[in-house]
Amino acid sequence: MHPDRLSLTFAALADPTRRAILVRLSSGARTVTELAAPHDMSMPAISKHLRVLERCGLIERSREAQWRPCRIKAAPIKEAVDWMEQYRRHWEESLDRLEEYLQELQKEKPHGRRKK
Amino acid sequence: MHPDRLSLTFAALADPTRRAILVRLSSGARTVTELAAPHDMSMPAISKHLRVLERCGLIERSREAQWRPCRIKAAPIKEAVDWMEQYRRHWEESLDRLEEYLQELQKEKPHGRRKK
DNA sequence: GGGGCGTTTAACCATTTGGTTAAATACAGA
DNA sequence: TCTGTATTTAACCAAATGGTTAAACGCCCC
């Protein structure tokens, strides 16, 4: 189970069908049938994907007669990008941290059965 | 099954334990034992998480004596951020696309059992 | 009020995921 | 070679995921 929204968002983005739906929605709101059309998949399957996207706040659904148009919401994406950018700089810096680390290990080794 | 790396990357990021590991690695390479320490979880569980991170290229492991130090790799993160940024602008713009869309639906409705 | 369209729910299924414990592997050092 | 430490593999399990088909629900329109 993923309790936090960040986990839910990344999980939602991990499926190509759901990403395709988001891309489609980036050009405006769409009905479920319209979203389903490009995918070789049953309607209930699409409905489930939409529920996953809704659960983490990536889309919102409203009612208009017999249609349930979906539109995208940017907030969770922003949170995800923010999380990544927060560490990205460190990650890109740490290209050669391995070498440093190996040297550290070497220094510790020279015979020390040291705890922890 | 997720064939593409983007899906694998998002799936890897969807777990809090794995994100914590990445954060830890952002300050430099670490051994498996060191990475496991903060988590109330068995060693094999950590080993599996590391395999998930390795599968999508978020980390690399090497050998140094009996240790298998891990270091982070930025490339998959960059791909993920790039994917999100590519559409982020559209998403943030489409705040009120719902209204437009409802008007479109209205225009189509006025009795047309139209096939599509 | 009945027919038909759009959408969701229910029930089911196979696979994947995230964890466990116990055993195996790899290596260092005495 | 034996012992201890670091790590992975194997086997297992419960729960979540991603799909299916069949039935139900909601709403327009005649």
C-alpha cells in the first residue's frame, strides 16, 4: 500500500496507458470514451486507470449529462518534479563519488574488525 | 510488465523505502548494510529494492572485497523529469479547459445521436 | 416509460510486488 | 583451512495490479 501522495503519483505515472491518457488530456478535457478510443482495451480497464489517476489527484472528473469529462491537475506533477529536482543536483555531482568511497573503504580496512 | 525504462523508473520511485535509499545515496556511495541500517526491514528486502533500482539504471553496484557499494546514476531521473516538464506547461495552462470543453459538448448535443 | 448510450461496479483471474526466513555464496583475515 | 562478515538466492506468502466479461446505473430522447 502507498499511503503518501508522492508514492501514488509515481505509481500512477509508471503505466504507459496512464501516461498516454495524461498526454491526451494536456490538450484539454476529454470524455472517458474519447480517452479509451486509442487503446486496445476494454472500457472497464480504462475506467480503472482513470480511478488510479484520480486517487492521486492527477485528474478530476465532473458530470455533464451522461458524460464524465476528465481534466488534468498539475499539482501532483509539480510535487513529483520538486522531489526529483531537490536531489538532482547532488545526483549529477556524485558521478565519481564511488572512487572517493572506495578510498574511504581502503582506509578503514587495513585490519580492523571494527563494529558497524 | 513494464518494458520501457521510463515506466521502470517511475515504478522504482513509487516506493518510499527506495526513495529514502536514493536520498541517502545522494550524499555519496554506500554499502548495502549501510543503506539497510535506517530501515526496519530484512536484508533480502533491501537487496530486492536495490535490484529494482538497478534494473532501471537509477543505481550501479560494483565490487570491493566483500562489499557491494552502490552509487546513484542521474540519467533515468533526468528522463523522468524531462517527460514531466514536456507537458507541465500544458497541464498548468489547462486549469480551466473544462469550461471550454463543456461548451463544446453543449454545441454537439442539441439533438444529435451522432456516431463517432 | 422504454431504448440506447456512456460509464461504473462486481466478480473473477494471472502476474507482480514487497515482505519473510533459511540457505548459499563470496571474501578477509588469523 | 576455518571462522566471521557481507550479500544474494530460493522458496514461500499476502496483497496489489492490470486485465477480462457480465451486469448495473444514470441520463437523454422519443
